Amino acid sequence: MKHRDVVIVGGGIAGLMTAKYLAEEGVDFVLFEEHNDFFRKACGEGIIPDIRGYNFFDDLYESKVGVEREVEETVIHTNHGDVSLYMPYVIVDKLRVERELAKQVIKRGGEILMNQRVERIEGVKPVVLPHNIEANIVVGADGANSIVRRWMGIKPPHMGFAVESRTKMDLSPSSSHVELKKDVVPYGYSWFFPKKEEWNVGVGAFKMKYFKDAFERFRSRFSGAGRWKGAYLPLDRPTRSHGKNGILVGDSASQIISSVGAGNTTAAICGKLAAECIIQFYKKGYRDLDLSVYEKAWRKRLSRLFLNSYVFAHLFFTLRRPSEYLTGLILRKVVRSVSESYH
């Protein structure tokens, strides 16, 4: 049996950011990514640049590779009219972003193994299978259906489902667009985000029973779209994110701004905080391991944002009346409240 200090499961932004900071400190780790390339799940590819004192591009990613467009206005289309909101964020080519992060990891001496699926984890002192590696710590950055979370015995969060594709659209790229309409998707929304030359378009539902019909209607509007990519998305309050020898980061812990389905920047922040916690115990030879340090750190910085976002999403998407009464009036107030939580 082989031994590694840390095994990271999953090569999205959460896992790669954790790996980057571990590599900087010379921590012994390996990252397993089950696919032969990065960015495999549905995503609008938007990144909120500034959250709780962290700038994604300056402080975390340390690059502008993959940036395609900066957007400040989002037009929300409802059955009661349109609402224009000031919501600045950046549209990226997420595949290029994750490839660049992987380069940063490798440049710092980290190890990433592609096409390596982790099938299960066994034991209190974890053994990662089928690779037969014993680890001091396993980091679950393996998404909504996390194998690591299952091993840790943590209840999964409530899931939604979303799909996205790329297409041409005759819209001004100066604004993004979101549809909050029952006839598009009950208990969900569709989006249209301007990329460099195309648009990222998608639809997601907070309640799975409405998704299939909504997707068929939505797809019929875009005959020229490319391949549709789907994924389960956590749309809940964050789960517990630590155990005796395990840490959850990103979607695996539902560390997501559920009202807008945004998780890229929060995954990066939590990846950095997870690495800082691990480094603290690496320097002590992993004696007196207490991974609750990580959970306390991210909750101190992000719990208000996650809670405000969840409350809005829960009320608006699961408890709202079919009439969508006063939708336009409450959107401005709620989005302003969530935006204030970023800082």
C-alpha cells in the first residue's frame, strides 16, 4: 500500500485551488481527476470577481487567462415586466481557466493524474480505492454527488439540475439576461450570458419534476446550439465540511450562492482556506489533527452570504405562489441584500 499525505478527489476550481496552495508549501499530495480534460459540468461560466475581501483574479487565480467579457448589467425578464440590475461579474472560458490552474499546480511541483476515477474510500484512516493509497487527509472536491462526502457520512444537500450550451444570439453583449417565467421553467430560471463570440445559454430547475419538459421547450428555441451539457447542482445551505480525516470543498459541501447558482469564486476561496488548514497541520506532522479549523474559517467569511442567498432561493423558488405576485418589486431588494453580503 502506498501512502500520501493528502489525496484530492476532483479537478474543478475547488480541487485545483486547494492543490495550488498545497504545492506552494511543498505538501505531499496527489489530485485525481476522473476525466481526460477539465470543465465537464454545466456552468454559466460567470465569476463574481470580489467576495469578502478576495479578488478571484488577483488574489486566487493570479491570471487573466480565459477572461472573455466583463458584464455589469443583468436584465431579468419576468411575466410582470423586465428588471435591470447592476450585477458586475466576468464571463470566462472555464475550460481555459481550469487548464491554467492545473499548469500553476504542476509548475509549483504538484501532481495531477487525469483519467483516474476514485471509486470508493474505506476506513477511518482513509484508503483511496482502487489506487490503494492511504492518506492522512482526503479532500472531496468531487462535486454534487461526492464520493468523499458519502464516506464521511454527511447527508447530501438538496439538488437541482441544469443544462447549458453555446449558440449565436442577436442580442447586445453589454448585458446578460435571465428569464424568471413559469412558462419557461417553474421553480427555476434560464440564462443568456455573452461570451467572446457566442452566448452561454442554459436552463435550471430547483425542483426536478419540472425540469424535463422545461428543457425540451427551451432546447427547441435554439436549433443551432452545440452539445448540451447537464449536471446536478447543490442548491441548499452548506453541509458540514469536515470529518476526522476529510474535508469537503465547493459543490461537494454546497458552498454555493444558491439564489444565482454561482459557486466558482466561493469554491476558490474555500479551496484556499482548506489548503491553509492542511498546511497548518502539515507543519506539525499531522499531530492533533482538527479539521474543524477549516470549517470555522470559511463560515466566518462566507456564512452570511450563503445564508442570505439560500433564504431568498428557498422562498422565491420553492414557496412562491404560481402568480409570481410582486416578482419585479422584490427582485431589486433581494439582489441588493445578497450583493451587500459579498463585501
